[in-house]
Amino acid sequence: MQLLELEADLAKLKAMPRRQDKVSYKRDELLPKWMPIVREYLQAVNTKEVTAYDHQIFAYSVVWLFDVSNYQEGIAMGLTAIKLGQPMAGKIKRNWPSFMADTIYDWAEKQAEAGNSIEPYFSQLFKKVRRDWRLPEQITAKYYKQAGLSLLRNLHGEVKPSECGDATVLEQADELLAKAALIHDKVQVKTMRNKIAMRLRALADYQAQH
């Protein structure tokens, strides 16, 4: 019965032409409707009342949490899905790590360029990307690149090595960009690394004169 209800909700969602209407429907209708059932299921798994199984309501709810930008709960639930071996929702072809990493990266890129904080979500996922998840090289490399660029952004979100007066920070940024290039050679960090090198030389020259 629940799966039939879910299918009806998915059909209604698919029929909506506007993305914003879909987001509102997920946030205001679907998540309040289905999350209590998801939490009940996870509680039962946690207390060993049931063994984890392919729970598509759980899977779709995780995806919807990311879609409505509830990243705190989305990340927590996504990590639980990975731990339980929960298959991805419906016909989505990406696995959980790829889906989560891509979604948070896209969000972080927009936030960073607008001069907004990308924490704590970017660092949470970057830690997983570095240590635990074997993702396509392009995804891993762009995380290292974003981590490096974020060290050099000013308050307006602009990447400005010339405004950084700390050689240690510049070196840390360069190491991250170098790692990105090592992982995927088309990640496009050469120009930025040259700017960092120029700034480091300028700082060294200034220190030598004073």
C-alpha cells in the first residue's frame, strides 16, 4: 500500500513542469508525509527488530532532503543509507557517494562564488572524498581544487592570491591544487598555481628587504 502511495506521489511530482514547484512539494508535502515512516524503519533496524532491506521510501526521502537543501539531515541520512547498503532511489544511476559529493560540490561552488561559507558541509564531504570514497577522478579532483581555492577567496568570494599575505596559506592552497592536477590533469589549476607562485615570490622579496 505504501509503495502504491509512493508511486502516486512520484507521478504527481513528475507531472509538475516547474522545478520550484517540485521543490516546494517535496519540502511541504512529501517529506512531512514520509519521514516519520523512514524514522520508524531506521529505529527498527537500529534495535534489530528488522533487517535492513531495499526501502525505497527511505531512498527517495534522502534524495528529497538534498533537493530541498536540507543538507544537514540529508548527509546524515545518506551516510546511513550507505552503511545499510540501501540501493539508490528508483532509476537514478549514480551511487550514494557520487550523488552526495556532486550535490554538495555544486552547492559549495555557488556559495563560495557569492562570498558565503561552504561549511560545515563541504568539509564533511571532502573528508569522505579523500579518505573513504573511491569516486571518479573528476569529482575527487574538483573537491581538492575547491578546497584550495577556498583558502584564497576574499570576502566577496573572489579568488585572489595577491590579497593573501600568509605564505603558509598560499603553500597549503598550492598543495591542494597540485593534488587536484595529479588526480585529473584537466582540472585547470595551472593559471592559479602560477599566480600563487608569483605571490610567494613577492612575499619572499618583501621579507628579504625588511
